[in-house]
Amino acid sequence: MNLFDIIGPVMVGPSSSHTAGAVRIGYVAGRLMGEPIQKAGGGLHGSFWATGRGHGTDRALVAGLLGMHTDDIRIPDSFRYAREAGMELEFYHVELADAHPNSVELTLNGTRGKELVMTAASLGGGRIQVCSLNGLATNFSAEYPTLIVENMDQPGIVTAVSAAVACENINIAAMQLYRDKRGSLAVMILECDGEIPREAVEKLSAIQGVCGVTYLSMKE
């Protein structure tokens, strides 16, 4: 346990789980979108729905989608900033199976046509877990540079992706593999010790059998 675990993140309150964690979830979703968000729907589960309004969870999620961090003094006014940016918002109640009480399912539409459905949980102390992306199970903290590779479930792709990352002299800290069913769509989650150059991400996208690559950088 470190000091951060005890005192939590630097934040605009009132809650490290309902507010700071929600900002972080929105921020990660916005970065994964990679384009301005035109419409955002937030399905709030469990405690996020029951007590989230009092803790400003909805405003915190929107603040994150707008690129704000946990200590941004504009968080309480995030709805106004979203309206000024032309972002449509809707929040509602959902029941997510086997989900952490502080969970949200974000459905996002970008101005250039991209769509993203992300389910994530706030674990406390500002830490989060991304649980699914576009219907495929995931499990990553978004605390490291992270590659999300959607690919066909066929031999050789994991080796090709790993080799491409190794060619950049970047160590893979953790790798997770998920698939819908054998021979169908699969996803690789690679949490790395270093930033992946843009050129390397583009090369990954060109590997035969890779359907899409999303990169979460730790840089602004």
C-alpha cells in the first residue's frame, strides 16, 4: 500500500469513487474515441445510479469526456461546457450482470462517425477498470500505454503483434486475450512499459487478420 491508496487522488470532490473515478472513466473513453464526441449516453449501474447524482457522477463522467482531469475546477459545470461543445447527453439506469456497484456503460458517437460502447467500473481511490469494449470482455486499468487489437481468431496474429511491439524495443507488461468464440472475433489487450510510436500502431493495423487497433497513450 502506498500513500496514494490512503489519501486518494488530487481531485474536485466529493468522492474519489463516484467523482474522481467517474472523471477518469470518461477521460479514458474520450481518449479511446480519438475524435470529438457528438452524442454520449451513460447507463448508470448500482451505486452510480442510486447515489451518483448527489456525488456529481454524471457531471464527472461528462467532464472526463471533455478531456478534464480529476482536479479540474470546471467539473461541476461540465454540462454547460458539453452544451457549448455541441455534445448531446443522456443518462439512465441499467442493470449490468456481475458488475461492480460503481459501474457505467457509456455509448458514444463521434463527429466523424466512430462509435464506442465501453463498460467500466470505479474501484475506489480514483482507480478504474475497463470491463468491456464494444461487447468484448476486457480487464485493464488504463494506467499504462495500452494497445487494444481487434482481430480474427486465427493462428499467428498474437505472435505477429508481439513481434511488432518488440521491434520498437518496448516491453509488454501484461497481455490479455479474449474471444467471442473459436474462429470468430477476438481482442488483445497489451499494457506496455513505454509509449508506442504512431508509425508502429499503423503497422499493427496492416497485419493480416487485424480488424482494428486502438491505442491509449499516457501523453496528452
